[in-house]
Amino acid sequence: MDPNRVTELHDPHRSQGGTGYLIRDNLILTAHHVIAPFGERGILGKRYHMRLIGDYEQGRTAWIIEGCYLCWDSPQYDLALLKLEEGKSSFKLNQRNITYFGELVNTQVQAKGIGFPVVQKINGFQNPEELQGFLSRYSGLKLGQLRLQVTSPIPNSPDQWKGISGTALFVNEFLVGVVVETNKSFAEKALWATPISVIAKDPDFCELVLGDRNLSLSLKSIDDTNKVNSTTGKDFLPDTLLIAPKRKLDAWRRFFEPIQFVGREVELRRLEEFIQRPEPFSWQVLYGQHGIGKSRLAKEWLIQLQSKNPQWTVGFAPDEINELYQLLNYYPSQATVIVIDNAENFGDELWAFLYRAQLAWKDCENIIRILFLAHTDLEPLSTNFERDQSLKELRESRLGEVKEVGTPLQSVKATELIPFSGIPLYPLQDQKQQKHILDSSGDHSISEDEAKKLIADTRGLPAFLALAGRYPQTWNEKLKDYAKVIVEQAKRLFGEENGVCVLALSTFIAPIDSLVLERVAPKTWSGKKMEQLFGINQSILKKEVPVFEPDLLGQEIIFQSLSTLSDSSAESLCRTIAQERPDAFLQKTIEIWQRHVDPQGIADKFGSNPGSSAAQRASILDILFNVATQVAVNGIALPLGHLSQIRGEAYAIALLNPSLPKSQYSKLVDSVLAQTPIDGVASYLQALHSEAPCSDSSHLKWVALLHYYCGSPKNEIPSEIDTVKLANNALNDSFVTAVLEGLRSSDLFERSFAAYRIAEAMRAYHQKSPTELIPNFVGVLYGLSYMLQKTSAAERIAAAFAISMIAREPDGKPGWWHFQDVDTDRLLAITTEHHVDSVTLTAVAIALRDLWRSSYQLKALLHLLDMEPQGLGAEFTSEQKIKRKQISETLSFSLRQNSVKNYHNFRIALECLRLDCLNSYTMSHLFWGLSFPVTSHVEKIEIIVRANCQSGENVIPFLQQSAMLPDEQLQAISIACLVQRRAANEIATLKVKELIKSTDINLINLVNEVRCHKNRKVWNEENVSKLRERIKEIYIANNGHNIHKLKAKDSTGRWAYYFLLVEPDREKEFLAALDSNQSIDLEDYSQVIASNYGEQPNDNIRDFLKKKYNFDV
């Protein structure tokens, strides 16, 4: 029951009122006598005043005059339906709340409702009253009514019940009756209701509610499931809210009947381990490609669970997000297993649900398991940055077991952390199982040779094997042909454009309600037509556009339907759909690209065969890619980058296709670079291609560049580019000789390409000096330095990039000593030129940073309150410091000419700070970066600490600004910096709640301690000590990757469990000590942040680590 849908009604003609309930978005169910006298038929079209609790909650307290009218009436059963006037109600539903109907089959169950009895009229205001009681079917059996034994407070006289008539009574989420009588059993504290089942088959009622007079209401049989948990006060979770395993519809039912389940013993064993995990609440992902049998395996697993444990609650979750959220209104009364199919379709809301479920059910005594079915292993990431932070604990909660390493004789045993990743589902490998699926799927006789070929073609995917068994000769084209039929059917039902809209919505972002359809394709909804198109009964459809299953069929429908539109129309439609649910659209686009990308189609598109089927598909894929990049937001940069890599790799392979005309090389490269939404080297390559377009002589090297920078370096390197590859090159004589030849070339492209090759070869080598690693280092350096003197932006960028890679040291120290002063001067000269572009300037700034930056490690946090603020550049001589000041001031001056806040300018300002420069030109760009979601948390900490290490009038104002950021850790660090600088007056002006709340620091007392403190090295005051402790916590929390778990015997011989912070420079030493046969003192190598006796971490330690450092163990 949704309280927002409860309606107060008033009949202006008879000056009396009652209660109603909004059972659909525009239909109110009430009692007949609320709108007309007993026994008299109401006048259809007659209008009544109304107001919804939902409207009242939003501040609209006045009556909606004549806001609804009578559209159906049943004096016989004392029921009526009112229809809302369009636009009269301001109440908007964030998520559509479906009203389900039920029928009592048990003697007595608990029910509830909300009505407007006059007893609640106080000071002229009519308040709603919550109604609770036990509903009996037999007590009113002969009268055809339900009797509600009221357990909530009742009025003193029957007259005070006036207004309660029309109240909808709910058992769980099912509407079972409407209150119609109050006087008959007042002494027994009872009310009487008409069961909804009496009108379940009324054709006029069903036409209004279901859209088809030939349908009947779907009634859920209600038994005694409505039990209440005494601790939470919530109803126990009824299994009726889940889809029973045996009722789960098979996605491939259009093509073949479900066949016998075979194999999957390993996966079933993993699922059993998932059930047996010690945590009360746990989640997992079962993932695999299309047609691999995820839903079927989950269905069989649930059936087995239910057979072994009949008392458990198991089932598939509803596929509409609002119905999923309704599960949280209940409390599991027994072991509960919920499977969420097509989990990617929920986008952000999936993790919002899981996060709330963990909070709502974390104290449940029964085990709760939630299994997601998806195409890839899912991780809680959100398009919303703040929500993504809150999901950190969900990501960290998937930790695995502790595995002991070593022999029992060792006094110290090391441990490894084994990630508890998702359960992958691989294609079937057993040929007997594959043959069984083929033989049992159809009536055809398949020869051994045919079977071998079909098994090879279907690659062990059960759904394809079944499809091939059903249609052995045409299975590969069956989906395409069937998709064409569906597209034509949709067009006949809804019209040319609207038919395509319905299908596109169904494939990209469904399930969605009719309101979304109305926005994308107005006046399209028709329950009857939807039933014809999707083959799903209207009562199951529930006025929504469902997902077209199986997924592969839906994807074929996309290609067939969008191909009927012009490119501009197809892109416009996709953009409109994507704006409704960007995350779902992006995920579906990635799936379609992964499945259907074809380099041959790309070659055809740019070549002599643009009209081929493969070329048309390539064009549609690019339309989807363009739309995904347009609607994407910062929070989904990672999946967007993944999509870009899929596309970049496909374009690189297409460039190798012999059918691609050489005249089209440049156009193809332009296309992939212009539409690659990845900051960094992709923008560098754009500059290179504008000056040196891809040609016959350079196209293999362009393939290497696209493969590495626009595709994925992890992908297999095409054999055609093995001699010019960028990755996995050994720094030997032959490689460096080839690089030197390129650097000495008269061709701009060859010089730039050589720079990128040496840069990437150096990326993997930082343990030794480049002078030791690179044969003829002087020659390489001379070639790069020479390129800096050129006027070509592309050459300068490539040279600066290579210098940056060579200069990088593993400990963050500057790399100036590998280079000559003239190299710095040539980089610096570029920054002083007029009209230098931001891409070139960013590359040069990064190179200067790597040459001259001051060393910084996160450990600097620990010294914030222990010493005077000072610069980090202690490793430089006085002469070098003058040089660095010149560099940083010159670089920051470029920001004076370009004050636009964007990522490139932020990076330039950050590199200035790393050169120990904080001035008015860089401050605003740095603060923009602190508020930018993509900036990493550790990088934000570095900005504040580095700023504090500067001198000048800009430091304290900057720290004041950063102390007001909505991040408690950044607040604490900024305030610690201000404390260190004795900026008491500035601290006193701060208005920060998060820090004070989490650390119990008294800001006024902190200010007094700063003002009174005289010893500049030791702080013992209460609030400063609390602040120091908080800084240490922040340091540890941000060093989670350096935490080691260890089970060992202490000096008394008792088992103990430790959590140790091991600094990277001590890790090798620490691990070597663990491998020895000697006892060790842990504090010689690490900081013990938590420990307890026993062989596992106890609950106190788990709670401590969670509360203190946000670590989930």
C-alpha cells in the first residue's frame, strides 16, 4: 500500500465524503455510497472534489475542485470507480506503484488501510487514520463480505466512523477489499468490506483497469503469510512478492520448449558454497554471455534449494525497480534467496537497492542471499559520485577466505587475500551434453557430421545448441528473420515511427512504464496491442513496456528497426531514449558492440561496399556510440572508456583490411580519433593526424597507435604490426637503433612515431636509470630535444610525452638529472609562445613536472602537525630552486591568458603545484579540480598537502576554501594544515559539521588551543590530539592496499590474528622475514592497526576496522 495514493473524497451535492484509493495512475476505487445514496445508481460523468495524500505531502493542501468524475458504478456491491481529470493532480510518482489484487483463502489474516473518519477531524482539519485488524473470510461468508476485526484505536460511537467508507484494505501489497459498512458490528469493534474478487470478472471494470473487457483481474491467493516481526515492526516477506522458480518464463520460449537441464556441476557447487558462506547477508554475481544459460541455471538451483528446504523463501525478483524496492518493506522470516535477472538493466538503482537491503536486513538472524544474473561480473559503481562513495563498503564486502601459506612448524604464517569474485558461466565443453541438447530440441534427425559442425558453430552455448537442434539448417538466420517479422508487426500495430520507438525502448532501457513511452512516443500505449506484440498477458504486463527476450533477439530487432530510419532519425530516437536512462542505454550499447562489432563491416562502410548488410550494421553501431558519448556523464567514464576501447580496437583491425581503399585510410583514422572520448594520448594523436594523415606508407604504424592508445593494450597484438608494435618492446640495441632511425628521419610522422615507441618502452622500466636501460641514451635524448625546436605541435607533443616517460622515477623523485638544461629550456620556451594550444601545453607541463617536481608521498600526511610547514623541494640546490621557480611561474602565467575551468587547465595548475607554485593563476583551477568527481581522492589529498607546503599569501585562503569541501577527510586535512600554520582566526570562521560530528572535536576549544600553544613541535592539547589521530586514520584508510592480514602464534604460543600496515619500501623485507623459519617482531616491519586472539578476526575487530577505517573484513 502506498499512503500517497490514499484519496479524500467529497460529494459537493450531498455535502458528505469518504475515502478512495488510486489503483491506477488515473483511477480511484471507492465505495458506491460515498458518491451516491445506497441502492441508487450514480450518474456517470458526475464530478467530485478530491485531494491525495501525495498532493498534501507536496504542499498542495486545497481541495482539487471537481478533480474526478464517476466512470463505473456497482450499487450491488457498493463499489465505484472515479477517473481523474487530466492535469488536475500535481502528485507525481517518482516510480510507478503497481496495485496488486488478492483473494483471501485462509480463515484470518492481518490487514491494513488508511481512511478519513470524522473522529480524526481536529481543529477543522481532517486527518487520515491508519486502520489495522484481522480480516476474516468466513465471518461474512453468507453476506458475501469480509469482516475486519479492528485492532487499531476505534471511535466512541458509530457516527465517528463516518468517512472511513471506501478505505482500501491491503494484505501485504495486495488489495483484497473495500470498507463499505460501519454500523453492523460496532459493539464487536468490526468493519465490513466488499471483497475485490466479486468484480474481478466485471467486463466494464476490467476494461477501465486492464484496458480489455475480455480480461479478468489477476488475484493472488492470500494465506497466513502476513506475519509480523516483533523487532522491526515490519511484515514478514511473503513469497508471493517473488516469482516462483517454476513460474519463471523462459526467454527462448519463442523458439523452442525448455529442454532437460544438463551439466553445470561446478557452477552448482559454487552456488552451494555461496549459500554456505558464514555471513548472514551476502550477494553474488552469476555472469556469462548471451545464451549461456544463466537464468536456466538459477531456476534449477532455486528448485533444488526449495526441494531441500521447503520452508525457505526463494524466487526471482520482479523486473520493475519500484516492485524491487517494495521487498524492503518486509522482513525475511526465514532463510531467503532472491535472484535478480538482467541485473544490468537496473543501472544505478541496482546498487541503491542492494545498499538499502544490506542496511534493512543486516540484523536478520536468517541467511539472506541475493544473486545477480548479468553478462559481466558486476561491481558497485555509480553514475552518481556521492552514491559511489557510499557503495564502497559493498565493493569491499566481496572479500574471500584466508588461505594459510607455509608449514605448521612456522611460528608466523602469512596469508593471502583471495577476492570473492563472481561465478563465471562458461560454454559447455562436454560433447555428450552438447549432443543431448541438439537431439532433444527438435524432431529432426541430425547426422554425426552435422552435429559436429553445429556444435563447433554454436561454441557450446546451450541456447544456440537448442536453437540449432530446432532449426538445424537455418538457425543462424532464424533470429534475423524473426526480428524482421516482429518489426513489421510493431509497425502494423503502432504505425511506422511509433512501432520502432516501442521496440527500441524495449531493447535499450526496458522494463519501463507507460509514462516513459508517453514521453518518447505520445498516445502509443495500448494494452491489447502490447499483448499482441510481446505475447504477454496484460495482467502480467502491468501497463509497462517489457524487455524483449532473449537478448540476442532484442539486439537483432534494434538493427532491423533502426535500419528502416534515416541516420539522423535513428540518432534522434536513440538520443531521446538514452536521456531517459543513460546508464542502461550505455550498458546495452556496450553489449551490442561486444556481440556485433565486425571490422569487415567498418571496412565496407568506408570502402566500396557501403550498402552491404555489414556496413549498415557498422553505421548503426556508430550511431549508438555517438549517442552514448553525448549522454554520458563523468561518473560513468569507466564503462564509456571500455566502449571506446572496443570501438578503437575494431577500427584498428579494419585499417588492416585489404578491401579498404587506401584513399579511405585517413578518413577512417579521423573518425576513430574524433569520437574517442578519452583525455590524454588520444588528443595527442589527433594533433599528429592533422599534420601527418594516415597514408599507405604509414598505415601499419597508425594501426599500432590506434591499437595501443584507442583500443586496449591488453588485447592480442595483430601479427601485421609485430615489427612496429608499441607494447612489449625490449630495450635492446636493435630496438633503440630503429627508434634512432625514426628520430633522425626527415618525415614528421616517423619522428613522432619513434618518440611514442621509446616512451612506451620506458613505461614498464623504472627500476634503473634510463642511461643504463637505453643503449645510446645520448642519441635518443638529442633526437627528442631536437623535436622540441620544431614548429609542429604534433612533434612537440610526442617529444614532451617521451621525455615525461623517461624522466619518471618510481619513488616520485624528479628526473632532471637524466637530462640537460637545454631540454628544460626548450620545453619552457614552448610555454611562452603566443597561441600555443592547450593540448600541447598540457603535454609540456607534464614533462616539466616529471623533470622538476618535488618528491611527495602520502606519508607526508603524518607529519602535518609535527613540524613547521615547509616546501617539499629539499632535494634541490639553491640554483635549481631558482630554475624551478622560473619554470613554474612561466607555466602558471599561461593560465592567466586562459581562465576557462576545464580538465586541461586543471592539469596544468596541478603540475605547477608539483613544481611548488601556488599563486592566483593556479588557485581557482586547483579548487575546481578538488570539486571534480574524476579527480582521485589521493590526488585531492596531495593537492591540499602540497598547497600547505608553499609560502605566500595564497596558502591560507586556499586552505580555508578546501576546509569547506563536503568531504570529511579533506576537511580534517585542511584544518590540520591551518592548525599547523597557527591560523586560529581563520579556523574560527569555518562552518564545518561533518568533521566535528565524526571526531568529537570542539572547534572553539581547538581555536583556543592554537592561540595559546607555544611549543611549535609538540601538541598535547585535547582537540589537536584528536585531530592528529584523525589524520593518522585518514592515512591508514587511504593505504588499504598496503594492509596485510596475518594469522600467527605470538610469543605465548597462542594463535592471534593481525592487520598490519606495511609501507611499500618495507614490504619486500617483511615478506622475506615471513618466509624465514624464525620468529619476528611485527613492529620492526609494520604498524599493527588491529589484532585479536584466535584464528579469525572477531566481531569487535570487524566493527572497529569498519568504523575507524571503513574496511570491510
